[in-house]
Amino acid sequence: MSEHATERLSAYLDGDLDAPDREAVERHLAVCGECAALLEDLDRLARAAGELEDREPAADLWPGIARRLEGRARVVPIDAARS
């Protein structure tokens, strides 16, 4: 792996790489302090995000989003899409 492994670090952290790709990332991490530090940052961020409590949004954002999309995209209400 001649380039940095940044595009694969999230998949590596999540355990989503197959064995050859995982091994390639691990070899790279052993010699690249920049990517190893980035992996540590991603791991800390993922752990911190996992500790956040779930909460409902303070407001329904969909009406504003739908207005901005109007004329640009076909908006199908969720209930209509399910039937």
C-alpha cells in the first residue's frame, strides 16, 4: 500500500474489510504514524458518538427540506412510498 490508508480506516475500524485488505491496512499502520494517529482519532470519535443518548429532534425539519427540494426533485411522502 503506497498511499495512505485513509479511505479504508473506517471500514477497518468497523471490521468490514476482508482478510487480505485488513492485513494490508495493518501493515500500513505499522509503518505510517499519520494513519495510525488518524485511526486512533476515528476510534475515539466512534466511542464518543456511541455514548451519546438518543433524542428526538427539537423540531420537524421535513417541511423546510421539502420546500427547498420543490421543483428540483420529485418528493414522495413516506406513507405513499410504502403502499
